[in-house]
Amino acid sequence: MAERQYDYIVVGKGLMGAAAARHLSAHSPNTALIGPDEPSDRPSHVGVFGSHYDEGRITRILDPDRIWALLAQRSIARYRDIERRSGIPYYDEVGHLAVGPRPDGSEDYVARLHAVAKELGVVYETYEAAALRERFPYLAFEAGAVGLYQPHNAGHVSPRAQVRAQTAVAAQQGATIVRETVHTVRQAGGGVEVSTEEGHTYHGAKVLVAAGGFSNTKQLLPRPLDMTVYARTVVLAELDQAQVEHLRGMPSVIYHPQTDADRCYLLPPIRYPDGKSYVKIGGGPLDRALRSLADLVAWFRSPGDAQDARHLTELLRTIIPHLRPVSLHSESCVTSYTRTGYPYVDLLPGGRIGVLTGGNGSAAKSADEIGRMGAEMLRAGQWACDLDAAHFRAHFGGMGHRGDVYDPARLSQAFLTQQLVDPGRFGRLEGRIRVARIVQAQVVARPVVQIVEDPAKVDGGRTPKTYRVALGLRSPRLTKMR
Ligand SMILES: Cc1cc2nc3c(=O)[nH]c(=O)nc-3n(C[C@H](O)[C@H](O)[C@H](O)COP(=O)(O)OP(=O)(O)OC[C@H]3O[C@@H](n4cnc5c(N)ncnc54)[C@H](O)[C@@H]3O)c2cc1C
């Protein structure tokens, strides 16, 4: 059944899609935002899911990557206005602490944080080992760790409430909110036809596909994006009131210790819809790609990976030694990594269908600026942002083929890691050497990455090996180290 004709349709009522709909509807009230609400019963839900079904996402400008820092800075500057206009609070400015090893040539995480923060005029404080313990006595990090603390314009957002706030403002501006699931987007006549599983068809002069980790499912795009969706597990520790008081003032934390497998992030105590307060920890290696709609749905219905949950629980006990949780449980989520390490914000040939996806595990805080870029691009029919379009260009099909050219200056750590953690891809890259399961992929010096096999996965009594991989060449070069 044919229904209304819209100027703009956004597919996906998640963090990026709701933001884009707010920006588009500021120019045309004849905008539709199509996507389902969060399922009420996750384990039995058989439809699509989103990566924003939570109460805590870290927000910060401190970032080793200048582009990501800029996207965050621009978004954070608008949080309070969106809260005021929607009447929905979603931002808690408790500050952010980034902790890493002292820069020593091979590890430049902290050095890059300093450099980007200085360039963007971010106000922050630096704490060396003893001062770090004194300033945050309830947190414990490895010897020699350095902390950069951003007290303002940082803390955490509720991704659920942010989507509600963006959607509310879009609706105030006249946008139509359609709580349906799209199965097909296709060019038809001079516009685009959007068909939903509920049996309705909507017509848009232009359509933006912002379906997160589900963007490559159903027939939302004519060709699959070059994007890998990874299964992620988080652990939530329920705290009693005394523990919440003990951690009062705790900032959101990102921790990069020497051991890559122990990289993690923490959210301070946050009250959840069940009325309880939880500290959350997430992180760990990106080693499980979800390749089909069935895989995605099954993962979202699960409580996450039990082994990852155990590892995260141990890390939590190490970082907050005095924590005495009332209960612990794990949850599942997904992150979508692009070839570039930045979101894809691009128009398909013909200029009527745009893509807006690929959060690379970092887009919650920056979704408003990413949504604005997508909205401006769709309106103008071309790139319409001051940042270089090349960063946000969509790539399609597979990746990591022999002969690909990687510009080392452009490669983000996320991208390098993504290239190497997927054994299937790695096999394609190198042909002769198959790595059973990579447990560590560490940038040791750009563009050289060190990877380590998982001994548990090595069959036939072979000894696990460490390899070095040089990217940035016409064909990535791999050297066996031992
Ligand atoms: C565990 C975890 C922790 C994270 N922590 C942080 C953090 O601390 N800070 C940070 O900045 N970022 C963080 N992120 C990343 C952030 O949550 C994502 O980058 C962000 O959610 C991506 O936004 P999106 O709009 O692309 O996807 P989503 O928020 O997932 O939205 C996609 C929407 O599309 C809808 N959809 C899917 N298919 C269809 C369809 N066929 N028809 C209609 N609608 C459809 C879904 O229902 C969903 O609402 C984290 C992610 C995870 C998983």
C-alpha cells in the first residue's frame, strides 16, 4: 500500500538516524524517521536491534584521533540545547579519565592524546603514577601509568535517552516518526521507495540509511558496505548505596595498559531503569565478527560471551579493588567497524540514497555531529561539511585484498586492529600463513602491527607464534618473529 511522499526519509531510529532526522526536520517538516523502538523482551525478540539499548556511553573530547575528537567536541557543545528543547536529560558531566603507559616510542597513545587535546584547546589535567593514585584513590592502574583527566565537556551520556531526545525534537519540528522495520530501500521513478515489514510503502525524494550494525542486512542498500560488525560483551556490577557513595565523583574511564587484551573502559555508577545502580566495564579484543542477520539476532538475544564476561569481571576487580558488587551480569551489544576507522557518510550513485553508519565503537558521543553531516549531505546532494569527505567515503564489498593500497597516515588504530583480528581476512591477505586465532594485535610503530596467536587454538602441537605485519605497502608484508 502506497503512503505519504516525504522530502527526506531516515531509516533507523538509533543514535545517528535520530540525530540526522532532527537536523533534516529543522529544514523540512516533511521528514520521516522510520525504525522500531527497543524491544520490550530482548531474549524473545526476532527483529532488528540497536547498539544504544543502555544507560551509559562515555563522552569525551580527549581522543588520540583528531577527527574523532572534533566530532565529539562539536556534538558535546550541543548536548545541553538538545536536552533543553526536548525536556529529556541525557548528559552527566562527571569528567573523563584516559589512562595509558608513559609514551616511550613504541607506545604513543598518551602522546597522541596530549597532541590532539592541545590542538583542539581541550582543558585537561595530567597525573603521573603517584598523583593518579592520590587523585582517584578508588582506582588502581599498572605501575607507571599516566592519566589525562578532562573535567569539563566529558563524562557519560544515556544513549537511550539521547535517541528519545533527538526523536522528540524532530517530532516537535514536524517530522513523522514511523515505528516500523524496513525490508527494502530502492530507487523508483524520480525518488526512493521504502517498504516495511508491516506492509507499508513510503516514498522519499531522498533516503538516508542509518541502520547501525544491521545496515548490511535485508535490502537496505544495493551493495553491502565494507563494514565488520563485532560481538561485544559488557559486565554490569550492581552496587548498594554505600558503594555508590564510595565511588561518588568517579569519571568515565578508558584504560590502555601495556597488555592489549586488558584494554577496557568503565562507566561510574549509573542508575538504570530497574532502579538499581551499576558500574559497567567493557572492552577486550575484537575477535568475533557477526556475518548474517541470524547471527546478529542470536547474539543480541544472548547475555554475551561467558569467557569475555569472566575476563572483564577480573579486570573490574583489579581496577576497583574495593568493589563489592551485590550482583554481576553480562549483556551483549555490537560495534560496526569501517575500512577507514571513521563512519561512512556518503551518497550512493544517483545522489538519492545516502549511508550514515559505522560507529567504530565510538559514535554515541558524536552522533549529533555525524547526523548533522549526513543531513547536510543529503540536502545538498553532495558533501557539505568542512571536514575532508575522503575520511567519510563509503567503501563497499570485501576488504584486505592483495594489492590494496593503505595510506599509513590515514590508518586509525581501530582499522589496523580490524584488519588483523579477523582470521578469515588475514588468511586472504597472506595466503600461505593461517593464524588460528589472534589474541593480540598491537600497533608497535605505524604502520607496523604485531599480532600474537592464541595457543589454545593452535592445533597439531604447533607452537604459537608472534608475527609482525607491515601495512601501508601495496601488499601487506608479514614477518614471523618466533
Ligand atoms: C558495548 C558498547 C559500548 C559502547 N560504548 C561507547 C562509548 O562509551 N562511547 C561512544 O561514543 N560510543 C560507544 N559505543 C558505540 C555506539 O553505541 C555506537 O557507535 C552507536 O550506537 C552507533 O549508532 P548508530 O545509529 O549507527 O546505530 P544504532 O544506535 O544501533 O542505531 C541503529 C538503529 O537502526 C535500527 N534498524 C536496524 N535495522 C533496521 C531496519 N531494517 N529498519 C529500520 N530500522 C532499523 C535499529 O533498530 C537501531 O535503532 C558503544 C557500543 C557498544 C556496543
